[in-house]
Amino acid sequence: MALDPMLLEILACPDDKGPLYYFPTEDSLYNPRLRRRYTITDDIPVMLIDDAETVDDAEHERLTALA
């Protein structure tokens, strides 16, 4: 199930407060500036910095190409 468009409009990275890319097929939100991916679990974005995944160069390139 996709996230509500109204929710996506207000979601921001909890670290730099910037916008995020949404990847519904991967259940994730991505901050390209910090190379940080936040998971979506049971349709709830997990916006905890400590739980975010920092991606490597190859994954960053793949995600930005999809955006």
C-alpha cells in the first residue's frame, strides 16, 4: 500500500530537514544529500536516524537514477 500523498508532502529527513525520495516498490524513503535510507514498515515510515541505513556509492547512484 502506498503512503498517503498528504503525508509525503510533510515528511522530511529528521537530520537535515530536507525532502526525501519515495520508493514505494522498495518500501523506503531516501535522503540523497546524506545518502541515508529510511524504511517503511507496515505502512509506517521509520524516521529514526539511528535506524536509517547509510548507502554506498553504487546504491546511491541506483537510487538517484530511479528518482
